[in-house]
Amino acid sequence: MLKIKTHYQKIQTVILGSSFFTEGGDWRSIYFYARYQESLGQKIALVNMGGKRGFRQFLASTFFAPRILVNGLGTCSRWEVLLLCWFRRDVRIYLHETRYSLDGFQRESPLKYRVLKKILKRNSLLCVSHQAAAHYRERFGSERTHVVHECPGIVDPTPLDPAKKHIVMVGSINHRKGAELFSQVADLAAASHPDWKFHWVGGLATMDPIYQSPAVTWHGWQWSPLDIVRQCDVFFLSSCDDPCPLAALEALHLGKRCVAYRETGIAELIEGKSGCEVMEAYMASDALAALEKVFLSPCDVTQIAFEIKAKTGLEAFKSAIDIASRVAG
């Protein structure tokens, strides 16, 4: 219990949501905010109320989190969240709904609406427009409204120096994805290959101490990591255990050179391809040797992309599922 308490007390903001990664867009702006804050070193917790661990995380947040933000009417309409907001006046609510949605909620859930009306009168409201803020003040008598427009999350691509050779990995910063190995290789290469630049795209995903080399540019979470992958010379999959990571496949679809460890699913796709190397031992020295080899070997980017798409493109994926379905049937 003490460990959980300490963990949540270190989090700057807990964001409660019920629609993350659904077709609608009311979760996107706050999701971009959370990931951007993480890239700046802030600790943000996204709690999916519909997930397996949602209620447990919700309870821990209720008791220990210093700041909580509730996203959207769908999340507010849950009884446990209504009770949280009732007892904690410091909970902020980011409301995206218009008169139409609020009228529908009032008709369908009159009791919840009456409770919510009292909460929206006194809790701090983040509103997506001045028009919405005016409506909430008129409808609920909201005393604390702040206009926070939606955000499309578009970030200008990071330009990489074309005079350098760029080695990229995309993934969460943790042990399984090989952040420490990636760091060790960057340190080894610093003396012998000063023109190599190492880049990691992805946010920190562990509370355990992990070595992050100053020789690596840590870009943090990016909504569109392909902006950096497109500019790289080699995609270095540093994972010690990864079935078939999409980031590596996307790089291969772009015809990028690739290095991967034998125990990953990508190894079977790149083995024997010019411009790609499979490292047999999970060691920094072996990884460095593999990178040196791919830079020296001829690489037909068009051929790499063609062969990978033939195996993992959408048409190939469809055909594989159709065949498997017929066999299973």
C-alpha cells in the first residue's frame, strides 16, 4: 500500500477517461497533452476506466493522486466518478459536450444529471470554446470556467542532419525494448564513428532505474514517429524480446536498413537480406559489429520494401487470414 501511495503521489496529474482510442475524438487532445508532458519529463497517468485495471487505478488515484482531471461527459457519467467529483472539489473536468449531448444525458439519466449539475457548478471546468463556457455558466451556474481549445497534436517533424548517419529505435524506454543496450552501443560507437547519431523515439515506461546514454538523442513520445524513421539510415531494433513490432515493420516498408536480435520476430523477415543483419548474441559489441556491416553492405531500398510488403503488406495480411479461416473452418 505504501508503494502504491508513493507512486501516485509522484504523479503530476491523473487523467481519467472512458473513450481512449475509440472512433470519437474527445480523447485525442488530452492524450496528446499527456504524451507531450511525458516527453518533457513529467509524470502523467492515463487511467482507462473501461480497462481491466481501470477501477483499481481509479481507487488509488482517488485516495493518493494530488491532481485529477476527468475527460468528457462519458467519464463523468459513471457513478464512481460522480462520487469522486462530489467529494473532491479539486477534481477538474474537461467537458467537450454541447447542448445537444447534455439534453440527451438529462433525458436518459435524470438522477445522474442532477448530481452532475451540482458538481459542474463548483468544480473547475475546462471548456473547448468560449461558446461552450457561456453555455455551462448559463445552464449550471458554473463558477470556474477556463477555455482550453482542442488540440490536433500536430508537431513539425524534427529535421536530422543529412551529413550524419542516423540510427533510430522506436519504442517505450524500458528493459525489454533494450534502451540500455541501445545506450551501450551509442557509447561504444562515439569514439570510432563520430558521424553516427543515435535516436530513440518513445517515452519512459518503467519506474526502475535505467541507463540512458547522453550519446543518444531521446526524442520522447511522438504522435508520428515515422517523421524521424523516414530520415534514418538504419532502424536498430534493440529489443531482447519482441514478437513482430510494427515500428520495425514500418521502417522496412520504407526500405530502411535494419539490425535486430535473433530472438525477435523481425529476425526471420530480414535474415539474408542485403542491408540487414541479425545479431546472434545480445551484446553491445555484437550490435556494433552488425551496424558496421550494414553500413558497408549494398542496400537496395526498393527491393527491401518490395520483399517486406509481399510478406506483411495489407493484401498479404488479408490473404493469410482468409487462408487460416478456411483451414480452421
